[in-house]
Amino acid sequence: MNVLMKWIDGHNDTITRVENVEEFIKGNHNTHIDLPRARRAGLGAGFFAMFSPNDEGMPKFSDFQNEEGYQFPLPDALPIEKSQLMTNEWFSRLIQAEKQSGGAFTLIRNTDELEECLTGDRLGAIVHMEGAESIDTDLNALDVYYEAGLRSLGIVWSRPNAFATGVPYHFPSTPDLGEGLTEAGRRLVKKCNELGIMLDLSHLNEKGFWDVVKLSDAPIVATHSNVHKLCPISRNITDEQLDAIAASNGVIGVSYVVNMLREDGKIDSDVPLTVVTDHIRYVIDRIGIDHVALGSDFDGATIPDSIKDVGGVQGLLQHLQAEGLSDDDVKKIAYQNWLRVLEHTWK
């Protein structure tokens, strides 16, 4: 790979991590992504997540570890009023970043705009909501957020809400923890299909996953998850779930979260690129090259030292090529598979 390859990232939490919009536009080293580094790294577009944390934040792994692994409890459900305040702030940041970037950063609402970012020099943001806590059960807010530019929705983060139950971080564990979609969750799936909002099943437990498979007429997607067979954490995707993703013409975005990559489930950043590519190649061998993509979780988790930040992704793509994948195969992983899924999902 002699030239910079454009790519799409399936998930980042960057807009919730920067102190202000100027910090994102001009550059900083406190986050995994900023605008200058993203453009140098060939990032054409990414799913920029709006995530509303609980007041207590993420628990410490050390508080819940035992000899076999760990079992994080599910955080409490988040009230809609609190979530909407934070979601509106994150959305405003994205809008302000677009306005202040001088045309270098743009919100993407359709695949034509996405393709322009892949062939030009602008960074595109696909607006993603991680957890539907800001949506009322009558789904009125969904119409409002869609008109504002929302194009991707994670039904849950790893906690319960009015629509479904998120899977807790347990290692080792299956993702079969908790109940499936609520009646409101079923209505949410159908309304997202009608509007053309992509549904992300990362963080959703297994019963909820299969409920969506039965209900949705769009491709099944997990934007930032890995292979359960290689790392048996509850957040990862089983072989049977991978098969369902392929059957729907969907995609799994392989994440760089270290405890979702490592066989031992540890939060240890000493993870060589071969461990990341093992997950990618497993998906290829199981369900084919058309159903795997990139889903970093930059600025939302501990990332391998071998990748470090947005600047390390070209090295990952080059490593895949060095392992024997063709240029055409790497392009599918880098951006073509995401583009196909969105062409079949967005209206």
C-alpha cells in the first residue's frame, strides 16, 4: 500500500472527550482523534457518538476482579431529562465544529455526502447516539434528532433503558444476559427502519440481538464489537450472531478495545497488531470479506500501543496487506463495506 488509503471508522467518543470545539479543530493530544491528525491519517468519515454517562462514571475493574476475571454490575438507567441535556450538548458541539472548521469537517446525512468525504479532503461525521435514553417511548424525539442529522442509533449502552437491556461487562461470559426488547423497543426498531436510521447492536444483550434480527428489514450491524470465540467477554459477538450479520448483508466493525481483543480479557495495552488482525481474519473466514469493517472505539477505551491513536490505523491496514489480503480486500474493510451497508439502510 504505497498511498494513503481512505477509511471509515465505525465508532468514536471523541466529541464527548474534548474540552471545546476549538480543541478538536486545531488539534490536541488529549484525545485519540482531532481534525488535523484525522485528515493526515486518511480518515474519511467516522461514526461520532453522543454518549451520556452515569454520574458515578465507569467502575474500576479492580473493584470487581476475581481469579477468573471480572463481573461489572449494570449501571442504573439514566433519566431521559438528564440524557437529553447531555445529548443536546454533544449534538451542538458537532454542529459548531462543522460551522467553525472552514469546510474541513461536515455532518453527513446521505451516502452522496459520505462518498464526497472519501474522495476529498474533508472529514465527515455520521451522527450516532450511543444508547436511546434521550428518546421518549412515543418516539417523538427520534423525529427531531433525525431531522437534526442523526443517522445511527445504538439501542442501548451497557445499562437498561426503556427499550432494551445492555449487556454488562463480564469476563468470561456469554452475551446471553438479561431480557430482550421491550414493546417500546420493538416500535423503535420499526421506526428506525422507516426513517432510515442505522441500528447498532453493540452493547445489546443476546436476547435483544435476536429480537432485532426478527424485526428489522435493514442489515444487522455491530459497529464496535469483536469475536467472542477469540475473547470470551460478554460484549463480543458469537459465531451464531456473526452468521446472522452475514445473512442480513450486515457488518461487524472490529474494535481496538484491549479487553475485547485479548484472550485473557485484561486491560493491558501491550497488544500487537496480529491480535487485532486475528479478529478481522476470523470474521472473514467465518462469514466472508464483505461483512467486516473497522470500529475503533477511539476515546472510549484503552487502545493497543501498536495502534495508539487515529494515526495508527494506516499501519493496521498495511499489516493486513502484509498478511496476504489484496488491495481490493483491504478497501472493503477500510470503507466499502460500511458504504454498502449505509446504502441499504439510509433513505
